[in-house]
Amino acid sequence: MSIPRKKAAKQADTLAGRAQDLLETTSGIASEKVADARKRLEEALEGAQEKAEETWDAVSTRAEAADKFIRGNPYATLGVGIGIGVLIGFLLRSNDKD
């Protein structure tokens, strides 16, 4: 598992842990509004976890595709990078001609 993914997973686990603590703390409250809020929080946690996994899979797939392209076309990639650098240089160049 890569470092960014580990950090994201740790943050998600921390958030999920806090939400679970909240659910456990409110478990003794029998109010209908609290029960409804608990149910929505549980659903939101499940949805967030699924979405995070889908997003990470999509990002990983695209990163792998970019890596394969760069490794397969190193000179074209280098040319594009240099071209972008030159373009940015021209755009940032001062218009003063001393």
C-alpha cells in the first residue's frame, strides 16, 4: 500500500472510529430523532467507505495507465514536458526589454 493511500486510510479509519463512538454513545437514547440520526449516520459511513474505495481504484487505474504510457513513450513525454516548460516560461517572462 502506498504512503498516500496509507494516510488516507488512516484518516478514514479515524473518522469512522469517531462516528462509531458517537453511535455507541447515543445507543442508550431511545428518542426517535436520535434513532433516525443514527441510522442516517450509519448509511453515510457505509456510502463514504464505498465511494472512497471506488475513487481510490479509479485513481490507481489512471496512475498505472499514465505510468505505462510514460514508460512506453519516454521521448514523447519528455518533449511534452519541455514544451509545457517553455510555454510557461514565455507566459511568465517579463515584458521589460532593458
